[in-house]
Amino acid sequence: MSLATGTRPDISFAVGKLTRHVSAPTMEHLAAANTVLRYLKGTAWLSLTYSSAAAMVGYSDADYAGDLDTRRSTTGYVFTFNGAAVSWKSKRQPSVAHSTTESEYIAAATAAKEAVWLSRLIKDLTGTAAQMRMRCDDQSALVIMHDPVSSPKTKHIDIAYHFVREKVADKQLLLEHVPTKKMAADILTKPLPVPAYTTCRTAMRLVAYTL
């Protein structure tokens, strides 16, 4: 947990899955935990590597109904600053989403709260405030975030998740579309093939450490 929350965002999804079974683990869960440990041992050379100057950018993603036990979706977000990840989360959503769009919208609302907090932190540290950029790979969810009018398709969504729409309207948050292949938060929502996994890991600047 310490590594997953502090320096190794690449294991956050796996650790999140394992923590759901700590009260009654099986041999299958132990084998999965050992796989994570072997992966860490084999990639000990990886580290978050920051550059001298780069704006903060957020990525928000969701895996619709990915939890086979509860059919809940998984939220994943990551914010990079000076080129590398500074904040990230992989978490199962509190309720069942009715569609991919809804799960992406809920994930964006969760990420938006983190974006506002990070924006205020930067202002406190630097004295300047800037519009926060956040990227999403679902066009339908982006439409809802930019539309202040509720529709029959969105009336059932908990009002708490419309926070993201409010911040977009206030111009505190700039939402952008990004292709799924460039979605850095994809690694936080589901298991990925090795090439896609490596691409996401590199996008967070979790790379070989060099002096």
C-alpha cells in the first residue's frame, strides 16, 4: 500500500483489487500478491522522473462494470506535474453505473475534486492560479460535462457528481478529449496487455532512474 500510494502508481490497480480480500484471502489471492512482489523486484530500477518545468495535466478514466462480483466500475485518475505523476487513484465506484458514459462521468467528478485541491495547493505555493487541464477519452461524457441542462439520460445520476459540470462552467477546469491509446489513467482501471501497460507507465514518467 505504501508503494502504491507513494511512488509506484503502476501497481495501484492490482493492490486495490487485493485489498478487497484481506479479510478472507485464498491461495489464489496469495499467488496474485506474490506476482505483484515479483514485478516490483524485477522493476526496482523504475522511478518517477520529473523535468524542470511542465504544466499540470490530469487524466480521468473508468472501466465500466469491471468488477465481476458487484458489476461496479473502477475509477482511475492521474495528475502529472513537471512531467511525472504527483497524484493518482484507483478505486471501485460506490454504486453501479448504468452505462460507460455514466461511469466515465463519475470518474471525472472524482478527478475534478482532486484537480480543484491541487489547483489551490499550487496557488498557495506559488501565488498564482491557473486553469486546470483534464483529459478524458469518452466523448459522450465530455458532452454531459459541458452541458448545464439535464436530460432524461442524466437525471438519475447523483447530484454530487455534477460537481465536474459546475467547475467546467466556472472555467476552473478545462476538459479535453484524448484518444484511449494516450489515456495515462487506463493503467489504473483494468489489467492491460504489456505494450499498453508500458505506454501508460511511461506516460506517467515512471522510467529508468539515471544519475
